[in-house]
Amino acid sequence: MESLEVELEVEPVLNELAFNQQQQLVENIDRQLMDFIRSRDAFSDCRRNPRFNRYPICTRVWVTPCDKLLRVTGAAEIGFTRNVSAGGACLILPTAPASELVQVEFDNQVLSCSMILRLFWTKQVGQFTEAGGAFIARV
């Protein structure tokens, strides 16, 4: 019985430690991505013939891979927008997306809903991946 009591006392401490480590990881990736986006290395032409005006909005997003039925198929990863238009977005991600369809959840008031983005291209730029596509659905 004493062992169970010790486990119950230690569990909240372990949970807090794991949460703090996760937050530090997210903040570190967040900082690295922001530095990269502000650098000249992040420059690229997202689309040669845009149908909509693109706006250089840099905001944090959560990007989650989806299947063809728009069901989530993996874990969300943090990223940033490079630019956003009414028709799509260019993203900077720490790794290449696992799917050509991704759910993009904006971390502020740029859009108040999640969108499905069909990726048309990805490009390795240094240690990050730049990806661009068109919005095809609202979640």
C-alpha cells in the first residue's frame, strides 16, 4: 500500500516535468522557426501565377496530416505561415509533411477556423521545409 501512495505522490511531479519539457521543446522549435522566417534563407516565390493577393502574414500554426477523407492521420506539428491568401498559404515546417493534405489550425485571429490545405509543393530549405498549397475545405 505504501508503494501506491508514493506513486500517487510522484505522478503529479512527473506529469509537470514532462509538460515543462514539452513546452521547452515547442518554444525552442518556435524560436528556431521565427529566426528562420526572418532570415533571407526563407525567401521563395510561393506561386508564379497567383489568383489571390498574398499577404506576408507570419503566424504560428498547428499542421496535422490528413487522409483523402480528411481524417487526421498523425500528430500535429508546429509551423509558421510565410504568407497567406484567400486561396491558400505557404508554410515553414520543421519536417516534411507526411501527407499532401494537412489540417492547418491558426494560433491567433488570422482565421477563426481550421482549414484543409492541399500541398502542391514542398522544398527543403536548410533544416526546415517550406510547403505551399491551396485551401480546399473548412473544418
